[in-house]
Amino acid sequence: MSACAVLSYVSIVFLKIVPFQRIKSRSQFLRISTLSLVFCGSVVGGNISLRYLPVSFNQAVGATTPFFTAVFAYMITMKREAWLTYGCLVPVVAGVVIASGGEPNFHLYGFIMCIGATAARAFKSVLQGVLLSSEGEKLNSMNLLLYMSPIAVLVLMPAAIIMEPNVIDVTVTLATEHRYLGLLILVNSAMAYGANLLNFLVTKHTSALTLQVLGNAKGAVAVVISILLFRNPVTFTGIAGYTLTVMGVVAYGEAKRRHK
């Protein structure tokens, strides 16, 4: 988040990639603050769930994000998709249910945290869509990231210190033992900036629901990499569930294309 704030500031003020936009009203500031808080909740919940669930199962549960996004989009913006589009979400969710039943490393607390993070991620997508696209808000992606990131830092820093009292000592020790750790963190932060910026751009030019459905394609890749890299056990039921989820993603893309 610190990297997102710094890189956004440099891109806007010094490189002048996009014009600088000021916050127009208190309500807009409150929405940006809410977006930051929800973002922090989704990231922290996702990280906690990874302590109890393998990456493959975490990504499978995250595949239900389009379902939550469709619900929140209707509740907040009253925007309704075509029924065929909603129908294509059924295999996406059903695939996760099947995969959950066949997951050998299921953990209830980790599953609850993962579902909470998934719902928060969906709500964040809808809210950022409002801030990026509505006539009253209309912030561009870099400016939204510029305003959102410092608020997230102010939330995450004390939370990290309270929840992990020895975090600074551990980080210093790890940096001493592993000389490339600092470089890896910097690279990871720069990649996070690029990922968040692209996330906002996709939301602005498509929709929050499309963003999350596309994210499921990423999830399928992460499942394969997780199984190959971490040797996570996988069952036939799990593979069937993941396959059904991917088929749902493909069907959603075709439904959106036909609707247009």
C-alpha cells in the first residue's frame, strides 16, 4: 500500500500520466475510506485463511466472488444482468461446492475467513466501480489508488503491530538471514501496484462482475501452480469441481458477448 501511494504520486505529479483530481465532497471521501477498509479486510482475511487452507482450495473458494459481486451490484446500483449471465454463474458456484466436498485439507475457521474475504472482495469491486464510473464520482484509476492507499496504510500498520507484536524484529531477522528478502519485498510491492492499477482499469472499462469472473481464470492457474509447486493433495472430486468452475467462466464470457 505504501508502494501504491508513492508510485501513484510519482506517476501523477511528476510524470503527469493522468491529471490530478481533488476529492469533491465528504461523501466521496467516506466512500474512498470505506473502499480502503473493505480492501484491508479482504486482504487480511485472505492471508489468515492461507494459514489453515492450501492455496488451491483458497482459490477455489475465491471462485464464488462473482456470485457475491452480482448480489452486491444489484443491492447497491440496482443494475441487473441478463438472466443468461446469472445462469452462467451457477456452474461457477457449483464447482466450488463440489471442490469443497472433495478437499482433503478442509478447515472450518479457515473456510469462514476465506468466505468473509471473498465477500469483502466482491463488495470492494462494486464500490470501486461506483467511484470510477458514476457521473458524480468519476475518479480515474491512479487518483483513486493515490487516495485509497494511505488510508489502508493507516489501518494496516497499527493492526499489524497489535496482532503481530514482534513483526518488526522478525522482519529484520529475516532480512539479515536472507539477503534478497528486501529486494523480493520491493518487487512484490511494485507488482501489487501494477495489479491494483490494472484491477481498477478493468473495472472502469468493463464491470465489477466481469472483473471477478476474469479473476477466476487466474484462480484456475493458481490451483495448477499450487499443486505442482507445493505438492498439495488433490482428489478427483476436487478436479471435477475446478473444471466445472472454469467451464462456468468460459460460459459467462460467451453470454456477455452474445448479450452485447
